[in-house]
Amino acid sequence: MNELNHIVFHACFWLMAAASLLGAIGLLTTRHPLHGALYLIGVMSALAGLYLLLDSPFLGVLQILVYAGAIMMLVVFVIMVLNRAKDGDARRPDILSLLGALVPLALAAVIVPQLAGLPLATRAGEAYRGEVPAIAEHLFRTDGGQGYWLLFQLIGVLLLVAIVAAVLLAKRTLDTPADDAAAKDDHAAHH
Amino acid sequence: MPPTTDAFDPAVAVQVLAALLFCLGAAVALVRRNVFLILMGIELMLNAVNLSFIGFARTLSGDASLWGHITPIFTIAIAAAEACVGLAMVICITRRSDTVDSDHFAGMRE
């Protein structure tokens, strides 16, 4: 039974890893931003599966809800609203941008051998599973230990500020002064 | 406890995968000219860092292991705020210059 678990774990792990890498390569080489968004949703779903495998069910669910669900929905929505998808077809990477690819290539050449040689070992039984009760207990700890509740509140404020900033940024271009005056007149006429 | 060879430990493989995904995300952000693809490259880099945190969480013991599960929560919230403001800026710039090619966004240079 343990043997079977082991095989299933490895099959799932390598499947998810391969899917996420292929999706990332697809994102790099796609011609259409909308296809790129779909590739990225695939990567994020595969990563959510990896999180579930790696003892982090809460973040796996959060990954699907926030990343694959909310953020990518927003990206796809804006691509479709601006209807600029065909713009992506025109430009292929030229020499200058291919030179830019040397930087991440060099980064990978430096980091990957280092990481591959790390003496890391999974501590089964010693490490917490990333489940909601344990995370909540440590996130909102007030018994003198290191809690993150203040940071949590600040994140809430940051999100609120981001939403207000996004509305202001997107709105400013929508209504020219003339439209503004017309809207005011319209508003006055209703009263 | 050193890693045993008979039972393969995914801890190192996770870190290598995270590094590769990060580099692919950086490549997308640097090579592609479409602003949407640049933003998605940045999102991919943030995802890779989250995977790295979760991979490391399993190699620690006790309270330290939970920090690897708590930090990605903040990363995800930051990514949401970044996507929100970033896409609003894309809408703003696109309305002004009528393109999503980042080569045309050189107004600050002139």
C-alpha cells in the first residue's frame, strides 16, 4: 500500500512538473496573448496540484481561487476589452530582445547547479502541513510569539489602495472634460 | 538527516523546478514586447517563488515550516494588487497611444 502511494505521488509530481514547464515554454513562444493567458492558467493549475502534493492544501486552493480564478480572469477580461489580441501577431522577437534572453539563461546556469547540489531532505512528521487551523494559529498569534496580524491588516489596506488606484487610473481616460460637463448637465436635467 | 538514495526526495527537484519557472518567467518578461505577456511573465516569476517557499517549508521542522506556508499568502495578495494596478495602467496607456507594444511606450525618454 505504501509502495503504491509512493508510485502515485511520483507519477503526479512529475506530471505536474512537466505540465508547468511546458505551459511556461508555451507562454514564452506563443504568438497570441490570449493563448498565453490560457497557458499561464494551465501552469497555475499544475502548480496548485503540486502545492496539494507538497503538504499545502490551503495554498493549493488559494492558488486556484486567486491566481487561476481572479487574477487571470482579470487579465483575459482586459485583453478582450482592449481587443488588441491581434497586435501580438505582428512582432516576433528580434535580435535585441533575444539578447535579453541571455540574462535568464545565465541566471538558470548559475542557480540550477547550486540548487541541485543542496542537501535538502523532507522532514516528514516534523514539518507542519499547511492546513487552515495551523496557518491561522500562527498568522494571528497574539500570545507574544511572532504573529503576522499587523501585516495581514496592512495587506488589506494595500489591496484597497490598489483598487482605488486602478479605478482612478482607468477612469481618467474614459471621461474627457467635455464628457464630464455633459454628464453633469445630464445629472442636473434629471433633478 | 542526509537524503537517502533509494527513496527519491522531491525537495531538490521542487527547487530546481521553481528556478526553471522563475527563469522562464524572466525570459517572458524580457523577450516579449506585448505588455500582457510581460505582465504574465511577472506573474509566472511570483508563482515560481511561491513554489520555492512551499518546497522549503517541507524541509524545516516545527514553527519554521509554517512560515513557508504563510509567506506565499502575502505574495499572492501583492500579486493581486500588482495585477490590478498594472492592468489599469495598460488600459490607461493603450487608450493614449493605441498600442500594446512596449516599444511604443517611450514617452518618458523624449
